[in-house]
Amino acid sequence: MQVGPNGNAGLIFRVNSPSPGTDDYQGYYAGISADGNLVLGEANGNWTELKSVKSSIQANTWYSVKIEAQGSNIKVYIDDMQVPKITVNDATFARGSIGVRTYGALARYDDISVKDLQTGLVPQKSNTISNENIDVFPNPTSGNFEISMRKPFDNDYTINVFNEFGSLILSDQRKKDETVALLDISQNVNGIYLVKLNSGRLAYSLIPVSFSDVFSWHYFRKSKE
């Protein structure tokens, strides 16, 4: 990943209940900032720093970051994948989704992968995020992504997409028997977007969608000028 001269950028993991707002999710964050800090913390409506270390981080420079989370033990690596820069024990969050997060920064991500620490295997559809009846794919996305329902809704429904500041950037009305929807956010800036589906009195939780035009998916690729 790389971060610009301002703000910070990183990875979120073991995430639950995401909603629009700076720290409105439950889970962990590990990231870098151009002022030379590597940080690990947790969010639950507010921010709690678990550990921060100085590192030779420069703006607009690529860095390899690895997170290992096994039980309560969390390790964060940067460039050197053998010796962790941060090691903490915290059992606040045991499981959840993964994603990327930026705050006040222009950031880039590439080659994100997830592996089981015991088997070393990559989970199938590692770039799919699921929420109950709903799948979002690909995630992260380079602009276009698909929302699919495993079973149809009982009523017509609305898809709302919010940016990380809570502003509605897209609203799409769908018929109840439409189980697949293709959405395009390529005209917006890179960052985290939240998708919410409403069908009458039934509302599905916000699902984080990561958008960056530097990902090289072999389909749904946004053309560059």
C-alpha cells in the first residue's frame, strides 16, 4: 500500500456493524501515515490506539504490510515479513470482515490477499463480502461491482450507496424479483463506500465496498484516459 503526504491509510479486519462515519464500525485497524507512524488500534464508535511505532515511511511510496491475527494475538509487519513491528494481545473482536480504510489521505492498494494461518490456503471468493442473503463482488472493486441476492425479496427494494462521510452518492430502485444488480461508482474518488438495501420494513446492514482504480481485476476494469 502507499499513502499520500496527509492522513493515514490501512487495513481493517474482524469488522462488524460498519456504518457511515469515521470510526463507526466494530473491529481493528492497522495502517501507516506519511509522518512515519505504523499504528494498530480498534474502533467501536470511537478510536482506541493499541500501539504505535515510528517507521521510515515516506509519502507516495509502496510498502508491503501483513497482519496476522490468531486468537487474541495480533502482529503487524511492514516490508520485513519475518519480524513484526507491532505485537499485541487483545480479545475485543474475535471475527468479522476485512477491508481497506483511509482517513484524509490519497492512498493506493494492490495485491490484497487473505490466508488461513493454519492451512496457508486462500479462502474461496476472497474478494467477495457476504451479508446474510447478499453477496458483493468483486470487493475491492475498480469501479463496477455486482450485488446478488441468494433469494428474492418479498417487496421491491432500494439500493443506497454512501461514501465514508455518510453522504448518499447513489440510490437505485429495484423490483423484488431482480436478484442481481450491477452498480458503477467509478466516477467517485477512491475510498470506502457503504451499501445498504431496504425492502419495506426489512433492511440489510451496511456492507463495506472498497474502490480503487489501481486494482487490476480481469473484468469490470475501469478504462483510464
